[in-house]
Amino acid sequence: MKVLVTGGAGYIGSIVVEELVHVGDEVVVLDNLSCGHRRAVHPAATFVQGDLVDRAALKGLFEAHDFDGIMHFASYTLVGESMQQPFLYLGDNVRNALNLVEEAVAHDVKRFILSSSANLFDRPEHIPITEAERIVPGSPYGEGKYLVERILAWLDRIFGLRYAALRYFNAAGASPSGQRGEDHRPETHLIPIVLQVALGKRDKVVIFGDDYHTRDGTCIRDYIHVSDLAQAHILALRALQGADAQSRIYNLGNGLGYSNLEVVETCRRVTGHPIPSEFGPRRPGDPAALVAGSDKIKRELSWEPQYPELEAIVEHAWAWHRAHPDGYST
Ligand SMILES: NC(=O)c1ccc[n+]([C@@H]2O[C@H](COP(=O)([O-])OP(=O)(O)OC[C@H]3O[C@@H](n4cnc5c(N)ncnc54)[C@H](O)[C@@H]3O)[C@@H](O)[C@H]2O)c1
């Protein structure tokens, strides 16, 4: 298949591109490099530096290539920032996705995978969180993702665009090849922040809140290995092929929750570094536990995480950070 990957120079996108190349797909990456890294893009992929805001460039891209499918990763991605700058998330992120789907429809590209988010479930009534859970976006970031899901549902109905919305929980780890990993600037995700202490880039890690109603008082999150996420994208894209294919929505995590303390302890074990930590106050709006129920994608697409254990996730992340202490600038 020939696949357009927007945001393919970013953390998750670049690792999905690596896996697409391995299964023999032809890949075109569109990325404005606002947060991504040119060196993250697999050399076998065609790289186009461009912005989704640029309608003329997008049109040119679709005229130059006959895409079988699109994977859309490119967006602003920070929940906290979205509370400060909501228009980037309710405006730009949604408009950029619209620009993309409008070209897709105009050029008869019928398969679309959206990077959606667990931020759709701010007040879950049931843990693990399945696709039946009520949608309560936790921020303009999550609301923007939901708006794009709704747009896709209408385009499915009107134009027959088949889509899969993959609502990831916390992507973590690095590509098992050791060649691609997380390099966000600034870094906001827990595992790379904890590993920065082991690398000597931070003195300590602060854990926000120790009085949640959880097994050790700290927040519980579901970490999904980025390579398992990549496999889910490939399966989802294949499932959208064929005349009778249906659009799909999946919650994507590994169904195992790990507390913040357990993450720090696992990082200590894997790195052999003492990793000093201290407790800080709760962060406003942090739910106690977010764990995905991913039975639907397991059942329907036979997806099975290869690296469900936190230990393996941290080992791959550590291998990447140790070999690339300055990320892609190393
Ligand atoms: N990292 C996670 O745990 C997580 C969890 C849930 C959902 N997601 C979603 O997954 C996707 C990828 O996340 P990530 O962590 O890899 O982020 P990332 O910032 O590493 O990657 C995003 C990429 O998109 C590019 N980009 C941004 N705006 C663009 C534009 N207007 N035009 C072209 N390129 C643009 C950036 O340069 C970057 O390379 C995002 O949509 C994010 O919201 C991520």
C-alpha cells in the first residue's frame, strides 16, 4: 500500500513509519518539523517538509501521489498547553485535519487512521475504560480530537470514507531496533522524565499527589509500547480495505495500569540508578486512574500487545535514551 503519514517525523509517527517500511508499504511523510526530527524519518520513506495549513501544497501532494490510505499524527499534542491556548486545539488542530480530509475526499482516498486520545475520558465511570464509556473530554486537546472523530463519522456517512479512530492511552518505549525513540522538547511524559534523572539531566523527579484512592496513593496510568501501537495501526489500515469494510473506533492501551511510584521503581531497577524522587501536590484535573479496555481491538483485529510489561517498555526506552542522550541531536 502507499500510505501518507502526517507527523511521521514525530515520536509515534516515525516508529509507525519504520514498521510500515518493514511490512513493505510505500510511505510518504508530511511533517513541518515543528516538533519532529528529520533524522527520525526512515530513509526508505519519501519525506516532504510541509504544513497541513498549506492547502495548495496539500493539493499538490495528493496530485503527485496515489495514496491508498492516510495516518494522521500531526497535531499540537499538549493537554496543559491546550488549557492556555485553546484555539490552537479547537481551531488549528481541527482545521488542519479538515484540510487533510477534504483533499482525501477530493482525491478519492477512502482509508484514514486518526490518532485520538484517552483524554476523551476525563471522568470514567468504569475502569478499564471501554469504547462504551461516556465521552467527557478533559481539555480543548481532547475536545479537538473528538470533533475530528465526529467529522470523520459524517464523511463516512456522506462519502464512504472509512476511518479508524485509535484512542491511545500513554504511548511509551522506543522502537525495538533502537533507532527511534522519544525526543519531545519540552518533555512532558513520565517515563522519559524519570529516565532524564538517570541520565543526569535532572536532579530528581516530582510525583504529583500521594493521596489518590489507588493501591499506593499515586496516579495509575496505562502505558502502551509504541511498537504495539504501530502494529495496531497496520492492522487497522488493513481492516479498512475491501468493499464491505466498516469504520472502527478502538481504545488502545495494554489494559495494565501502573502507578507513578511503580514507574519510578521500574526505572530504578532497569537503570541501576537511585533516581531520587519526592512528592508534590496533586495537579488539577489529574484523574486517579486511567486504564484502557482494549478487548474490542483484540477481538476484531487479533491485535495482541507484544510488550505489555512495564519492564520491557522501560528497557527499550532506556536503551534509546542511553544511546541518544540528546535525542536526535546526539
Ligand atoms: N504520545 C502520546 O502518548 C499520545 C497519546 C494519545 C494521543 N497521541 C496523539 O498521537 C499523535 C502523535 O503524538 P506524538 O507524541 O508522536 O507527537 P509528536 O509531537 O512527537 O509528533 C507530531 C508531529 O507532527 C508534526 N506536526 C505538527 N503540526 C503539524 C502541521 N500543522 N503540519 C505538519 N506537521 C505537523 C510535528 O512536527 C511532529 O513531528 C498526536 O496526534 C497526539 O495527539 C499521543
